[in-house]
Amino acid sequence: MIAELLHDLRERRDALVSLENFRNDVVLIEFDRSQPGADVNGMRFLNTAPTRYEALTLVGVMKGEVTFSIDYITHQVPENGILWILPTHIAQPVSATPDFRCWALLLSKSLLEEDGRPPSRYSEPLMPYMQLKKKPFCVFEPEEFRTLYGDLQTLKMRMKQETHVFHREIVSNTLKAFLLDMGNFFFSRRENIYSPVLTRREEIFSNFLKLLARHCVEEHEVSFYAGKLCITPQYLSLVLREQSGRSASRWIQDALMVEAKSLLKMPRISVQEVAGRLHFPDQSTFGKFFKKHEGLSPVAFQKGKSK
């Protein structure tokens, strides 16, 4: 997903201030909507369709305000705010003020699994999952935000030092310093020290989202997820409707569409291959599913994205 995002960015650089990439594991972007020639929506540094980025994505608002949809719930992030988008989240930029400027840091899942997380109990990543679900951003003090931006400028410099014998190590250590500074500022607030106490239904919803991110490609039936959670399909749908306004089947369908669109954007991939990767019985079944939810066939979608 990071490689795909980089391809899109290189095609549409009108509002990008800078872009640094370290082995498709660490991507650091600066974006300014107010630049001459910036796109109308001001959102080209990210895709405008609901997407699972398969990366930990942090968006820091340097100026103005941005509205993001995270798991279909909208959040307005003001100046000095940092938005966390976990690999399990389905995210979509919705709108931004005309003066919007931000940085965005993307960390691949493989990097996080190796050494991208700060040590200690604050590493899932940085704070508990449900704390992020309830409020996936934090507004920092101006001085704190400037410190974090300074950390990122150091990270940018380190990412450029490709001839350094210990290039990966200095990038990793600089990244950890940024994450630890951010964790320090976050947990210095009393309200952020303790994880929220979850109700039984919130716990089911949280566990369902984790299962969905892990299994949506091969498991399309509500009964699979209900079985993993040791509840009935009817009760799972009831809980999800209460927590999100969406049924279990709708969550599964939306997750499949996110994966389908991502695959169809890949170069030199056939619709039949996409159907196979998503475990549909045949291309025709996949085509009908896709057209029902997108309003056009997979082939038409591919052609539209190639223009």
C-alpha cells in the first residue's frame, strides 16, 4: 500500500512540499493546500476513497483544520493536532480548510513488528486501541508540536544520508526518539494515562475489527467472526449496529471493497486474479459483488484509475 501511495504522489505533486522515503518502510510527507496550483480538494497527498493503508499513519496539522473519517466516524483535527490511523482502520480524508498544511508519517507494518515501536507498556502502538477508537487524535501544546516537528526534520535529514554505514540504525533510532517524545507529551496528560474501561459490547466491537483486518480477504461470512467471538451472528450484528450504525455483513462488504480497489489499482493485475486473491468462487461472482457496491464493473474501475 505504501508503494502504491508513493506512485500516486509522484503523479500528483502540486501540493507537496516534500516527500522522503526510506525503503518503503518510513515515508515522511509535508503538504500545503495553500500552495499555488494545489488541487481543489486539497487532499491529493492521500487517496480520497475509504482505504486501509496497511501502515501506521500519523497526520500532524501544522495550520488550519482537517476532517477525516476513521471507521466511518468523522473527526475534526485542529492546528497542533496529530491524528493516528492504525493499520486496522479504514480511513478517508473528507475536507480541509483552505490554509491547511500538515505533515504525514507512514510506518509500514513490517517495520513496526521489527523495531518501530517504543519500548514498554505504551506500545500498541503508543496507546491502547480503544483509546484511539474513541478519539483517534490528540491536540498538543504549540511548543510540544514544534518539538515533534523538529524531531521529524532530523528524521528527514537522516533518511537522506543513504551512504551512512549504519543508515537503517540511525533512521530507526531517530524515529524512536520522535515516538518517545510524542508518547511523553501524550502520557503527561492525566486523562491519557489510563486505558478506558470497555463495556462488553465495546470489547466485542474492538475484537471484531481486529479479526476483520486479519481475515476479511478469505472469510466473507458473519458466522466466521461470530464463531471466533463465541457469540451468535445475530448478536454480533446487533452489537455492531449499536456501536457503529453498520451491520456485520456491511462491515465485511466494505472491508472487501477496500481490498478489491487496492488490488485493482495494481499494475498488470487481471480481474480474475483479484477475484482469486479475495477468495471469490469465480470472476463473475466477484464482478457482480463489485458492481453492486461501486456502481461499475471491476474492468471499468481499472480503466478509470489508469487514466
